[in-house]
Amino acid sequence: MEKQEKLLLRGTEVAEALNISRALAYRWMAAGILPVVRMPRGRAVRVPQQALMRWIETHTAGAVEGANPPEPKQRQQTRHLTDETRERVPDGGLR
């Protein structure tokens, strides 16, 4: 049997499609950033699959053509306090 494509997506499915966290997907849905449909007689909220595709096209226009990937940020070196440096820093270096 052929698997039918879903017309309405749950927050977790939106998160997977956009490669973002589930929490962020639900925040965007609640804030109106993503197009949503509220289901009658319930709290369920869904994102229409076609509307999500249009949203992606709109928000990524020009992002693919001629785009240069951003330079990776340099990670700051983390300083680890040893017992010796803790003794020299007031309050054990816990600032």
C-alpha cells in the first residue's frame, strides 16, 4: 500500500522538516511565524504542508544562489581552574 503524504503536519514533523528543535517549532507556531491551522473543538494546531513549503521558499529566497557559507566562529578557549589557581583567586574563582 502506498504511503500518503500528510497534508497537515504536527510540531514534531515541522521540526524534523526544518531541522530545528521541537520546542522552537512550537514557539514559531504559537508566535505566528509559521502558518498554522487550529483544529475545531480542540487545542491541536497543525501546519499545512503546502504552506510550510511556501514559507521555506519565501524565507530562503536568494539563500542558495551565490551564497557563501559563513565563516566558522572561533571557539573561546575555556580556562579550567586548578587547585593551585583557585587558591590565588578570592572566593575560589567562582565569579
